[in-house]
Amino acid sequence: MELELGGKVVMVTGGSDGLGRALCARLVSEGAFVAFCGRDEGRLEATRAELAGAGGEVLAVRADVSVREDLERFVGEVRGAWGRIDGVVNNAGRAAGKELVDITDEEWEADVSLKLYAAARLCRSAMADLAARGGSIVNVLAIAAKTPGAASMPSSVTRAAGMALTKALSKEAGPRNVRVNAVLIGLIESGQWDRVAASRGAAVGELYERMAERSGIPLGRVGRAEEFADLVAFLLSPRAGYVTGAAINLDGGLCAAL
């Protein structure tokens, strides 16, 4: 399927590693111009070199999206490079799960800043550009937003807030010809899990097998980063032109809620 993303300018937060990196590669393969940010200079440069080597038009920006000035600079550099924004993917984040009694105020504030405030700010900053282009926003969340379990906070709470943001914003942005959707991931291959395996001295493939078995994923395996990239690329594209306000599970059937 031709996604009609050629020449579109897409911003991806947390794009230098794992799922974000896979998405950037997919967008480049479709001919999109891709701007991505991250905090690790080494990963940023490695991803930039890889994508540029594949012929991609890319912009890598070192930025912490939880810092307002960094986020504003990211948006400014994209406008300076290409003069427009056609798509936004709020992908930056990390899993954080404890029991409520063990979570400090500082941990709550850091999680809300990273996963909610940053997404809201980027959507607000890019809205005029997106409206002018008939653009699209995709918020990357987690299935815990729908089915939170014990010791899943603060992530489950901030991800649920992200789902509410997605639905409410889709109502506001629709009349501006901007679509807003969310992808709720389950257990998917990522750099985070690769590093967990390395810290344990285990093969990452074996870790994924144990995770899939322990979690009871109906499809019997952990999802691939490329499957995530395919879904998000579709939602960004004109081919998903009548899809907005949706929260789509990408979890191999793990989530108990539709």
C-alpha cells in the first residue's frame, strides 16, 4: 500500500532508539522528511547516520522533551529546516511501575512532565502547522492506560491521561482538519528491553520468550518494532484519513479491554 508520505515532515520524540528508531526508518523508507529528538548524543548520531545512509532527509536534535525550552528549540529547528510540520509522534517515555506508597512526589512530577506535559506542549506548538497541512498526531501510550494493574503507577495513570488527551484533542482538532490517535503498546521489542537483557547477561531473544510466556500473550510472542512502525506510519498517512480519536491496542491480544 502506498502511504503517500513522500515529502511529509514528521516529528518523532524519542526517535533515536528502539520503537522510535524503527518508526523513523519506516518513515524514511516512505520518503518522509524525519526530525527526531533524544537525550543521548551517541544514539542520536548513530541513528542519524543510519537514516542518512539510507537516503533519508533527517534532522537529529538533542533535546529532553520534559524541558520546555528544549521542546521549543526542537520545533524551531524543524520549522527552520523545512518550514512546515505535517505529522507529530509523541513517543518519548519509559516504563515506571511501583506501588503508590513507594512513589515520591518527585517521581510523580517527572513522569507527568515526560509523558503528559511534553505531549500536550508539542501538540499545542505544532497545531497551527498541522492545521495548515491537514496533519496528524499519534500519541504512543501503553495498554496499562486501559487495564492498570497493581504496581503500575505512575505510568498507568499518566498513560490514561494521555488517552484522555488524545480523545479530547481529536474533538478540538477535527474541525481544523487534524487527526489525533493513540497506539497502546503491550510487550514490544525495544532498546529498553535490550538493555535489561544485557544487564542480566542474558540473550535478548530468550528474555522476549520468557516475557511472552509469563505474560500469557495470546499470539505467543513479543511484538516486533517494525510492526509498531507500520501501524504508526499508517495512522500518520492520508490512507487513515477517516481515523481519529482512536486508541488502538498493539499487544498480540494481551489487553483485556478493546
